Amino acid sequence: MIQLVRGFKDVLPGEIELWQDIEDIMRNIFEEFGFTQIRTPILERTELFARGIGATTDIVEKEMYTFSDLKNESLSMRPEATASVVRAYIEHKMYAQNPVQKLYSMGPMFRRERPQKGRYRQFYQINAEVFGLYSPKIDAELILILMTLMDRLSLTEVVLHINSLGCERCRPAFKERLQIFLAERIETLCPDCRRRYEVNPLRVFDCKAQGCRESLEGAPTILDHLCEECRNHFNEVRDFLNRFQISYKVNPRLVRGLDYYTRTAFEVLAAHLGAQNAVAGGGRYDGLVKALGGPAQPGVGFAVGLDRLASLLSDRAPGLVKQPNVFIAALGDRAQDRAFVWLQALRFEGIRTEMDVEDRSLKSQMRQADKSGASYVLIVGERELEEGAAVWRDMNTKEQETVPLEEVVEFVKKSVMGIASA
Ligand code: HAM
């Protein structure tokens, strides 16, 4: 038997309903906040991610599915959406029409990380990006959108962490300070961090190795090295979060795994997810559009990890599979044919209806009806056809009544809709 590729998974019926609910809620929120959808391809030129996310990040160094196609062009499966959305913003000159664009997208991402609970090699993100606005109001607005999603999903056991990563004016000095600090502890760093120390010292904050964590005790923090503009920007973001009554934790060690961030960075962490506990992350990236060949336009955004969100909710919510309203038990060829036409007519009326088209025994069909969770069963066999009336059974009260054959659709509609609107 051919099995799934390691780190990949199927989302099955029974599970998918929750995913769809989350997507619907998020889509509604985006519409309320004036966003429009964008879909970008799964495959892009490798260079887009190398330049966009940063050549020395783990994602680009070791986690991308990269291959050369027939013309020796290096292509990669997207590990995230931001670089692609920025490419589209530039390529289609969306900024020329209006530099301010509020875009959302949903879809699969690919990272060849070591699989574990909550970490997959294909996972799904819901992504938001806003271009063209420097104001801290927008950072706060994006966080508000994210926390509104958590709220509508009744996810109270999540914590928002925020930080500022400074800008190209204040960060270099901080990097130097950090390098000086790390230089004295270089022996205690893991081999990866010794390399990071040279090329990208902020990455050391992301390392999970015990030695590296201990070495960072007493390390300088970026928040103490922000320039005045960055400090004011960060304070304003915090001020709006307070006004929106969004609680947060300032975490000066939050650096994020992608290099494009400037100023605001944030993550939403869940208490019950184990090691892979980030359900969402994002921040501001004021230099990225220009770095990818576009005009000097700022950006800010976030991505929610749908797999992790669904796993958090599945621990709590019972299956959200939509049960049929009506099951038609039809016996014999003539009744089967008549029922099959009712089946479709009722579905067009918006009534979830099922039947067994294999014409199994009444006992078997009643068992199926019971298992399906249908509230009503319509029973029709040779005798009912001759008498001109089908039997309508309420599965909760077990009460039965008869319905003239010509009135079946109208009757079912009234009974089911009547209950639905009660
Ligand atoms: P990220 O923090 O790399 O950010 O990913 C966002 C979310 O995707 C994570 O918080 C997590 O829930 C989920 N995720 C990441 N990797 C995996 C995985 N291997 N398995 C399951 N879930 C995963 C970004 O991707 C940025 N592009 C976000 C952003 C948008 N920043 C600005 N705009």
C-alpha cells in the first residue's frame, strides 16, 4: 500500500468541518475590516524566498522543498505567503492604483522541518498583509483582527507576545552589542549558533538548545536599543492595544524566524500545544517591498497556523459534522425512483437529505437513518405508493403520521424549516 509522505497529512471528513468554520469566521472578519482576497502560486523562484525571508534563516537554509525544473531554473514550494504577496504587489503594480492594499490569503505552505506534534511539512496558513501604511494604528488593527478571531473561536487560553525589532537605523548597533556579549560565551553556544553569531546574531534568541538559552541570561535586549521613532511607534501600538482591551506580554526576546521584520513583531502562543505552541505570528516589514525590487512602501501582516488552531479546538469541540435533516427509507424499485427525485428536490430547498440508493432492507435503512443522526425519516414502499401516502417519522418523539405523495416536498419543507426557525 502506498502511504502518505512523512510529515504530510490528510484532513478527513469529520475534521474538515472545523477547518471550514475557522476559514468562514476569518473570511467574515476580513470582510468587516475591508480586506480582499489574493491567491498566489505554490511554486515560486527560489530567489524570491532567499531574498525575501533571508538567506541565513533556517527556513531558507534547510527547510525548503527546492528543485530545478527542466530549464535549470531553481524553484521552491512556498514556505510562507508574505514574499509571494509582496511579489504580486510589485509585479502587478498594485501600488500604482493605490499604495494601500489590504490582502488576505489562505492555503498550504511547505517546510521540511522535523515532523512532530503540531509541526507538519505541509501545513495551512491564513495570511493577512497590509501595504502602504506606516502608522502604528495598522499594527494594532492587525493584532485586533487576530485577537478577534481567537475571541470568536472562544480561545481564551492564548497569550499574545509583542516586541519591537527596531529598524535599519537602530538595529545594527544592537546587533554589535549582542555580538560583543555573545563573543564572551561563544564556547557555550551550539555549532549552529556559533555560525549565527557571525551572520545573524538575533537568531540565537530563537535557539532551543539548553547551552544557548543559558548563555543568553543577562543579554542586552533590543527594546533598550530602539531609536526614538521606533520607541514611539512601539508605544503607540501598545497604547491602542490597551484601548482595545487586548492583553499582551512584552517579550523582548521575540525575534521571529524570518528576517524581513522591522519594528512590531508578535506571536500568539497557546498553553496546551506542547513545544509547537505558536498559533499565529506576524509583524511589520517596512523594507521588504523595496528589497524585492518595488517602491519604498511599508508592510505589516500576520499568518495563523490553521493546523494548530484546529488541533486546539478539536480537543474541546465535539465533531461539527452537519447531520442530515431527513433520511428517506425507500423500498422497492418504484419507491426508490420516486424517492430519488424527492431527494434532489429537497436538497434544492436547502434541506440536508440522504437516502440509501442500494435498496437494502427496511431494517438496514432504519439503522442507517439512526446512525446518520437525521431528525426525520420518510418511509415509502410499495404499500405506501398504493395508498398514496408516505410515512413521516420524527426520530426524537418516535411519532408517525402520513403524508400524501404529491405533498411530500412541501410537507417536509414546512416541518423541517418550521423546526429550524422555532
Ligand atoms: P511564521 O511564524 O513562520 O510566520 O508562521 C505562522 C504560523 O504558521 C505559525 O505561528 C504556526 O502556527 C504556523 N506554522 C509554521 N510552521 C508550521 C509547521 N511546520 N507546521 C504547522 N504549522 C506551522 C510566517 O509565515 C509569516 N509569513 C507571517 C507574516 C505574514 N508576517 C507578516 N505577514
